[in-house]
Amino acid sequence: MDDTHINIDELYEHKKKNDLNRLDIYNKLLIKIHSKIKVASRLRNSDNFCSYIMPEVLIGYPNYNLSDCLVFIVGRLQNDGFLTRYIHPNLLFISWNHWIPSYVRDEYKKKTGIAINCYGEPIHKEKNVVKFDTKESKTMNIKSQSKFVYDDELFSSIKEKL
């Protein structure tokens, strides 16, 4: 092999390895948070929240950037539908009190006939579609009178009112 050339992809191998290790650490923390959420949901009937203290150091793992990890974990929890708040320096508050379970939504639909989403908002099957009533005769008049925006019928009705 010729030593005068360098493969740029080889330069990124170390960065790729570090990024994959970092994601592995973040996902392990996310799994711990998920298990804490499940335990909290089984323990308390009325409280639909839990808190998690983010560790500054994980034993057996290399140091990680706490702020990057928080951004990753908060984003993933919010994508799952949780309300999350970060309280400085390392506390996460996680709530699912706003969520309406599917069995409640189904019962609501049976009683009222209105389907609601997981946030309690009504689901409209028909989207608001704007329909225009187009008549060829009016279109022809507008095209024939390119100087005026309004047709003759409108002008005559205005004259009658005066």
C-alpha cells in the first residue's frame, strides 16, 4: 500500500467508537430511569410522578458529559409522552399525570360518542377543508373584464342600494 495516501474514514474510527460508548452509557441510564418510573407507578396510586437523581459518575464506566446526557434523556422521555423538568444540579422530575389512559378514552367514547386523544383533546376525523363555489359564468366575466376585480352583478346591487 502506498504510504502517501491517508484514508479519512480511519480518522473517524476513534470518534465513532467514543460516540457509540457514550450512547451506550446514556441508554443504560435511560433504562434505569424507565425502571424507576415503572416502580413508582406501581407504588403510588394517586401520584403520577417520580424523581431521579442523575449520577455524576457511573462506576465502571468512563466519565460522561452530564449536560449532554440530560439533553438526550429529557428528549427521549418527552418523545415517550412524559413531562420532564430538570432541577439544578442533577434532579429530574418526571410526570405522566397529564396522560389519559386508553381504557378511560374508550369509556369516554362509549358514553359521549366523542373520541379523545391521550391529552384529552377531541379527535376530529374530518379536517377543515375550504371549498370554493366556482361558477364558470362568473369566471368568464372576471376574465373578460381584466380591469375590474368585481363582476357586474355586484356593481348593480350597490347602485340599487344607493
